[in-house]
Amino acid sequence: MSPTGASVEEFLAAVPVETRRADAEQVSSLMAEITGEPPAMWGTSIVGFGAYHYRYASGHEGDAPLTGFSPRKAHLVVYLVAGYEDRCPAALARLGPYKAGKGCLYLKRLSDVDLGALRELFDHSVRVHRGA
């Protein structure tokens, strides 16, 4: 996966549900602040910030954003470091309603979650990917 050069602003402006669009814009601002990186489109539906290179024991390797998100129809999907549930239990306990995947956090609405806890999750994920 790699940045496409497509316009993040146009992508976000085209999110059809107003509340999802507003949530996406807020998450974009927060991720840009935490990473110090501008947003970039990765593929057709992921807004990513910065990049890191990964290599698995199998030999598979590639690049991915330090953190990112996708404003999907059912959820705002946030991409974090794998294992974040084990690494950040205190932040997750304060977060509010969410569904979890390996490296994904699924949120219905930002208004339902603790933004301080979300910020901690973003910050932790970025630090891990940067090797800090």
C-alpha cells in the first residue's frame, strides 16, 4: 500500500453522512497534530499520516501509515498498532463504546467517546511504529 496523491479534502467532502464527515475531519485534525504529518490518501478510502516500513518473519514487507482512518458507512474505522488492546487497556476502559479488530478500532460516533483516551491510543500507536 502507498499514498495515491488523491485529494484528502475532496475525499472527506464526499462523505455522504454529515456527522460521519464531521467526525472524519476532527480525527484528521487530531492525527495530523499527533503525528506532525499531513494527511494522505492510501488507496481509495484510507486517510493516513506518515509512514513506516514493516517486515514479517515470512519475508512479506511493505509500507503503511503510522496511523490512519476510514469513514465507512457503519463505522469510523481507526487504524492502530496491532495489539493495542493489550498495550492500552486503561485508555480503552475510558474510551466509551467501540468494537475492536486486530489493528482496527470501530467507532460509531466521536461524540460517544472520550477524546483524551482516543488521543492516547493514536499517540501510542505512532510511537510504537516510530520505534519509540
